[in-house]
Amino acid sequence: MLKIKINRSLEKPLYAQIRDKIISAIQDGVIKKDERLPTVIGLSKDIGVTQATINRAFEDLTKDNWIISYVGRGTFVSFPHGNDIQNNKIAHKQKSEHLKPEFVLAARRLRMGIAQSLNSLWALSNRPDLIKFHSPTPPHELIAGDTLSMLFNKAVSKGEYIYHGYGHPQGLFELRKAIAARYLKHGIKISHDQIIITSGAQQGISILSQFALENNHRVICETPCYSGVPNAFGALGHWVESLPREHDGPILDKLARFKDGRPSLLYMCPEIHNPMGTDTSEEKLIEIYKWLKSENSLLIYDDTFKELRYDESSYKHSKHIDINSTIIIGSLSKSFMCGLRIGWIISTPTIINSLLELKRAIDITTPSLMQGMALSLLTSDYFDSHLNKAKKYYKLRRDTLISALDKYMPKSIKWSNPPGGFHLWCELPEGYSSIALYLLALERGVIICPGPRYDIDHRFMNAFNMGYGLLETDKIVEGVELLSDAVKELLNTPPADSGLSGLGDFI
């Protein structure tokens, strides 16, 4: 039985003491090859340290092949005895000397410091008179004034007592059935027991962050991406790796450095990508699934914008989704309203059962009344009617924006043509800074979102996002004309090193 005692008076970090004692236990035969180790939670309680400390020790052990983790099964000793152990011990010593804890801490602080500086710039956009090309929430005009009352009344008509208690941690049975039925329309066959109802997609990411700690998964985010995703993982102590993306999906060559046998959670937004607004190609999605299977890894598939596709027949990737390698997260926040705070996680029953305990520990269950209102929405004709109205609304604004960009922008500026949603991605020529453009545009009364805000390593300096969901068409045209004037001023200077070109894959 594994018993570990640590000495808090030593200068040696606690995680390093735990790591080395586990190695000694393997070498001495106290724990044997293929033997299951205690859980992270169990070890943290037995030893009296945080779960993050155990995970840091497990990270080193996994990198050097002492242990291996399997989703839903646990963590096992993987390295045999003999000369291989000695070789591994030498390699481990060399690596531990190279990657000092203080180096990792300094790198994390550098990332955070740059992000805080960018957020300080963003605070300049709070003036009410600005034309703001960002749309983090759907416009309230799309929802009729009595809609919430209608949803509430329909929910409680089934009996208010249903919503008096906490409810099941997995969520209302009827709501899970309704969500499963909508996915079936998109060609994805799942059952109600493969769904957990969450308080928005953001809680889903937070639960998966805990799951990654429990299972010692490396976390990889395609980038650029919605900043709330890497932030949620980073808040729990993960070092978030980045996988750069181009218009048709991740740059597959960049996956090579993750072909090391260590299980990973890879976050992607394959449909109407946030912030690029484009789809991952079928070819790339197929290759991603090949990589997932070869590396015993899982894909976090964010389909928050799925329901806002203007032409539903334009995306046919559902046939490529392998639910055994996938954790889908979705939400009503973009397709309906953020305030309802209803999202979901979909995966295999085994993974859902693992996530359920984490969900229970966080908030017991998503508020039952909010679930009842979501059920009223999804089982009425109103939701599809609302979606049809929203898609026409956003498509008109997309077309207006692209037409204005065509008319006013210099030919050297490129932009995406989103198949849905309410944002697109623009690119300046190399050597020009979107942060400089942000400041020039702000002087003219226009707000854009600089590319580095969407990348944990602060790349995509020459790119920026434009959201069009909260603007009337005349304001879109006016804003683009003002923005183009700022772009022309910027391009009057020769291209140069932007100063901040990304931190890169330095660890």
C-alpha cells in the first residue's frame, strides 16, 4: 500500500518529494507495473496537500512514463523494472533540472501580465457614444417582451412543487430528452443519460478543468479562441498548451509536439468558430480524430453557435463526430439569451458519470426553475421561430458588414465570411498591429477586438475580430467607413515588428 510522508521543512518542493517517493516505491516494488494508484483526491487528503500539488507530481511522472491515465479508469503504473527504470531516472533528473518550478511560475506570470495589460486597454471602450463591433450577447430586441413570462407560466403550469427542491445533479429528465432530440435532428444520436445540464457552457468548461486534474490530462486549446476557456483551465492551475488555428481549422503540423502518449483534452470550436466565424474543414476534423485515438485523448467540441447557422445544410460534419472520443459542450446563451444560464455537456455514459460527481460538488444542480423554462422553450414552436428570426437578423448584418468592408477597406485587408453567428475575423498585412489600430479606431469612435486578446500566448497581432450582432445596419456602414480611415492611416507607415509577436511554444 502506498504511504507517502513529506517534510515541509525541506527546500525541495512538495510535488517533487511526492514524485520521487512514488518513483522509489515503483523501484522498490512497493507498487508494481499495472497497479492502480490512489486518486488525486485520495492522495491529497492522505498526504495533506492540495490536489494541484498531486497533479504537478503526476504530470512529471506521466511525462517520463512512470504512470499512465485512462479516462474513466484511473491512473496506473506503466514503467517496468530493470535498465529502463535507471534510464528513466536519469532522463527524469535531467528534465526536472531543466524545468524548474520557478521557471513555470515566471512563465505563467508573464502570460497573465500581458493579458492584464490588454484588458486595461479594453477598459477604454466603455464610452456610450462608441460604435462597438463586439457582440458578447444576443440583442434583447430579438426576444419579445412577454417571452420570459410565457416560459415561466408554461413551466409552473406543470406544478410549482417540481421546482421547490434541488433536483437531480444531472438535470431534468425531460430537458435532457429534449436536448437529445435536437441533436438527433443534426445527425448525432445520443440518449438522455449522456447529458449533464450545466449553468451555461462556462460551467461545463470549469467542470472539465476539474476532470482534467483528476485524470492528469494535458490541456490544449486551439487558438485564437474565446478567452474564457483557457482562463477557466488556468484558474485551476493547468498550464494550457496552444494549437494555432488558420481559417479552416487547427494547423495540423503543430500537433506533432503532442504525439508523446500523454492523454490530452483538446478544446476546439469547429462550428462557426469564435472568434474567426469559420468552420473546421472535414479533412482536418478527420485527422484530428485520428490523432485523438492514437494519443488516447479527448476532444472538447464547443458547438455553442450551432443553432445560428444561416443555412443548416451547409455543415455536414456530424457524421465525423466520434462520441467515444468527444465531450460536446453547448448552451442557449448565444442562440437565445445569456441570462437563462442553461448549457450542457454530452459524452459517453462513463465520462458523464465521472463528471457528475464534480457537478454535484460545485453546485448540487443547475437551478430547477431555469431548467423548467428551458424545457418550455425547447418543447414549444417558439424556439425555432426565434432562431429563424435571429438568423435573418444576423445574416442581414453580416451581409451589410461585408459589403461595407468591400467598399471602404484597402484591398490588402482580408476577412472571413461566416456561415452563421454574429462575428467575423479580419487580418491586416503582416507587420501591422491590431492594437495600434484599436487605438486609432478608438479616436474615431469605433471599437474592434484585437487578435491577441483571443490567444493565451498573445499572437495574431495583425488580426482583429468584428462583432455585428448589436449594431443596426446604418451604424455598421458608418463604423466601417470610420475604421477604414484608421486602417489607411496605419498603412501609411511601413510594416515593422509589432513588438508583441507571441510568447511561442517556450515550455
